[in-house]
Amino acid sequence: LVSSYVVQFNWGDRKMDQQDRIYFTHFRKKSGNQPKLTLWTKDVDFVCTDNQGATIHRVIEHGNKFLVSNRFICVARVKDDLAQTVVLEVSADGAKTFSPARLPVDLLEKSYNVLDT
């Protein structure tokens, strides 16, 4: 067992030599029944492990959903759980650093659909 109360998981990108890494989002509180992720929540973090869960590293606090694709990692990080707004954080270096995605116009960001081609 790598972890419990997992929302989403994915293996790392082989192109980044991370084929043994597991990225996942999980609820920090681990008691009672596992809730469903029906709304953006600050109770979920984006994390990873390189040793099947013996050590878990928090990558983005409040990271709820993510995509690993073509050397990129995109994470929806909760900005305001009451207003249900998020920020899209993007990494091109195997989750060492993240930067917010920027659009030419300020938008109220509520969700994302990432199309992988």
C-alpha cells in the first residue's frame, strides 16, 4: 500500500527518467470514510513518492487534480475553496519547480480541461 485516501494517481514520465515515481493527490485527514472530491478543497495535496510510499514528499499544497503528459506536469491548486477558484501550476522539469500558467486576460479560474495531443 503506497497511501490511503487517494484522489488520483499516475506514474512519472519515462521521458523525464521518473518511471518509478508515483504522483498522487490525497486527503491529509485520514480518519473515517474517505470523502469524494466533488468540490475544490484545501484538504487535498499533490505529492509524490520514489520508494513506493516509504517517503512521501508534498509537491503542491492544496493541489487537487493533475496531469502528467509529454514532460509537463499540470496541477490545479485551490486558490479559494469558498469561491471555488483554482490556479493552474505547470512544471517542465519533473516537479522541481512550478509556475502559474498565465493567460493574456485575467479570468476567474474555476476549472480546467487539458487536451493531450
